Amino acid sequence: MVDIKIFKMSSILMKADPIDAILAQWQSVRPDLDVSPMGIIGRMTRLAKHLERAIQGTFSDFGLHIGEFDVLATLRRSGQPYQLSPTELFNTMMVSSGTMTHRIDRLEHANLVKRIPDPIDRRGTLIQLTDQGFNVIEKAVEAHVANEHNLLSVLEEAERKALTQLLSKLLISFEK
């Protein structure tokens, strides 16, 4: 069993997290191996799971799943008339066309979006927010942003800015 240690980070004392125990175990059995990347990736992976649960909790209050929120939010931020083609939604959200169809079907069944003919392409269809969908996304996005502020409240403003820059740098390296 690995002892939980306290270490100094910035100007505050912090308890070791569960990843520190894993790293210490590896250090004891493989001192020759630099396992520090495991700490970064492991923390991001665990945080992603915690964040997804916390975010889904907020969306559940509005009868939405994360993916459905993403569709509504994408339509909302597209500006009036709050409509996009299924292909535009598909490309924006990086999901399979089958997943997108399922999300749209579920949202249409809930009367949050509707399919309308594309006036430019008679063979095409556009996905548009309904009035009810607009009202739901307005309330859901406000609750979502408040929840995200709460989730990040443990970080000081300078830490948020540094984290934003570092995560952006890492993300850009994958999405070149």
C-alpha cells in the first residue's frame, strides 16, 4: 500500500491523488522507467469521466443526453433561423451519420427540432430548432455554464488561463 503524501503545488498544499499512488507503484517496481506521462494522461482520463457525469447530471434536468444537448447547442449558436443540414451537424460534431440520425430522431420526437425542406436543394432537408427546442436550449445552456463555472471553481483565474493554453496546445497537436 502506498502512503498518501502531501506536496506543495503553487502556494497551496495538496493531497496526493489516486494517480500518485499508481505512479509510486510503478516507480517502486520500475525505477528505470519515466512514467510521468501516465500521470498526465491518467488524470485527464479520470477527470473526463468525472466531468462527463457532472455535465450529464445537468442535462438530465432538461431531459437531454450530452449528444442531444450538442445538437441543440450547435443549432442555437448557428444563429437565426437556427437550422443546419444534417451534414453540417454531422461535420461539426464528429459523430457517425447513424448516431446523428438517432439524435435528430429523438429530438424530433420530443418536439425540440423539426425537419424542413431545404429551399436551395429540393432533395435536401434542414434541421431546425422548434420554439420549444429554443426554450429548452436557452435554459440548458445557462445551467450548463453555471455548472462548468462550479466545476472549475477550485482553480484560480491564472490557473484556468494556464490550463486553457496547455490543453489547447495539446489538442492542436492532435487535430492538425
